[in-house]
Amino acid sequence: MRRQFTDLDDYGDAVQHARVELCMFRPERQLWTMCQHAVGSLLLQLGQAGGGNICRGQLHSTEPVVFLPLTTPSLAAANGTQFNGKNALLLPPNAEFHLLHTAPHAWCSLTFPAELLPDREPGDAPDGADWLRASSVRRCAPDRLAHLARIAEEYDQ
């Protein structure tokens, strides 16, 4: 069920598996919405913000999280790296992160079991430890990102 918020702090408090501090940046509407869907061991969160914002947060999840902007990725950045429609933010358990959105936006996050982590990239540690060291924006196959975005939109209806 989609919840609506007219207070930015209440919206931030509704985020599951993370503690976030939000600061409005170019607000166009004083309206934020969010919904969460548990699917087995997965948790899908979908949010919409009525303006840009700056977010500082820390996961308090024991599982990794993928964060993906759903609208105009080029107007968003994570930990100083701009999204481009071909990347996503991968957050290991207990990671700190910073997000910037410069306009109204929609987003999704997916909490998932660590055993579902993607394959290693060249240069990663043989045991995959690089994936779990710190939050980072990682290159992703565009078809996989599009598939996740479609799933998010289906659950959002």
C-alpha cells in the first residue's frame, strides 16, 4: 500500500533497513510517497519525491541493497558518482551512503540475500570481498536494470 507524506522527516523515517537524513533541494511539491513489498527474502521499496533532495544514510540491514533511480538517472548521483541508466548503487550491509537528486524523482531499492550478488568484475578479489567492502556505483547490464525497473513499476500499481 502506497503511503503519502507531507513531511520530509516522516518520509525519511518510513525507509526500511536504513537510517536516513534528508534535506530538501529544489522542492516543487511538498508531497512524498513510498511503498514496500516483501517478496520472500526480498524487500522492494518504491519512493517518489516532489523535489530534489540530498540524502545521507546508513544501512542497518544484514543483507545487501541495490538502489536505482527510476526517473531521469542523469539528475541523480550516489557517493559523488552520477547515475547514467547503466549503473546502480550497490550497498553492502551497514554501509554509509550519500544520494543527490536535483529534481522530482522516483526510486527503488531492493534488499536481497548476499548469495545473489552479481559475478565479480576483473580486478575484484577472488573471494568477491570487493563487493562487500563499501557502497559503490557499479556498472550493470542495461537489460537487467530495465527488468528491475519494470518489476518495480508493476508492484507500484
